[in-house]
Amino acid sequence: MTILEQVSHETMVFMRGKYRLDEIGDGKDELKFKQGQKTILTVYTHDDKFTFLIIFGKKERECFEMQKNEFSTYIHDYYDNSKTYHDGKWMFIDVSTLEQLEEVKKLILIKKKPNRKPFKKENALYSKCGQRCDLCVHYADLDEDMRDIMIPQLIKMWGQTDWSMRCEGCYSENCYCKDEPCNAKGCAPQKGLAECRECGEFPCVKATSADYRSMIHTEVHYADEITWGILPYVPMQYEEQ
């Protein structure tokens, strides 16, 4: 995975893990993270970088000024040189490294406190790649009321209507991918490991079935689609630690 791909993946892990937001893309090069009509973050995609737009109102600027010494001159320059309009200071920040992304994350946390309610670990059943079997729509013992909540969102997210497959979990005899190993089951043995969680790179993008949707995208996905169509299938990222 390239550095830019890591930045892309880590951005989505952070935004989806911390926040419950709609993801509104323009189908070209723009993705907005929104709560209702309010935009929390806008990301513009380029071949060699991402540009993050964060708008700080008066209270956010006051908060940043109090923490300013915690940020690098890279962020100081963007902050000091950004124009301020009636609705706040518009910061267009270019990001191409993980170090830059970490600073932008701190700015986002100033913009908005996390509002994602994590999945509880009670009765959690993990697969070899760390995904939550008990939160998967295919899990045989899933509560039917929960399955009814999930399916409409999964249809929107994945574009398929048949969710009738049933599985008792990754370690069971009827695991649906026992005959054709998934990416996770194929990768770990190549490294001489029994499961992904033994790997020093865990959790990585290979361990998620969310594929390209785990990267910055320009599609439209609403908060409920993200909650039930992606989050249960991204290993150990969206639950109480």
C-alpha cells in the first residue's frame, strides 16, 4: 500500500470510527462529511495528495489558539494564511503524509466532538481477521429484528438484494469461505500466522471486506448505510476499546 493509500484508509477509519455522519460525494473529486446541513469536513482528491477543508468558527478559533503550540509550523502557516469569511476561517490543508494527517485529525476534533456510539463488546464473536461475526448480516444466530434493520442499508451500500446466506462464524465448520479462503484467510498463512490478529500490521486494509469503500471516495453513503454496511466488517476499529 502506498503512503497516499494509507492516508486515504486512515482518514476513513478515523472519520467513521469517531463520527456518525453522512458521506456526500460529487462523483468526481469531492467528499463532504455532513451532519444534516452542516459540513464537518470536505476532502478534495488529487493524484498526489488530498486537500482537507476545515472551517473554524469563532469558538473553534479560540480553542485552536489555546492549543496552537501543540501544532507544527506546517499547520500554523495554513491557519495564519487562511481567509476568514462571515462563517469562519476556511483552511484548505494539503495532506500527503500520515504525519500531516495526524495533525488534521486534531483539527477535526476541535471542529466537532466524536458522536459515534461504538459497538459493544458484550457477546462479541470475532473472525480470524478480527471482524465481528456477530454483527454480520449472514451470522446464523443474529437477532432477526437486527437483520431487518441491516438489510435495507446493505442493499443501498452493496447494490445486491440477496442476503439469505447463513454462517455460524469464522471458526465454525460451515464458515462460508472455508473452501475459498477470503483475503484474510489467504494472507495470514502466507506469513506463517494462524490469524490476522497475530500480524504486526493488523488491522490492515486486506482484513476488511469493505474493499475500496474503506478508502476516500466520491460516492454518496448515508450514516445508517455506513453503520450497517461497512462498520461491522472493519476489524476492531469501531467498538469500545
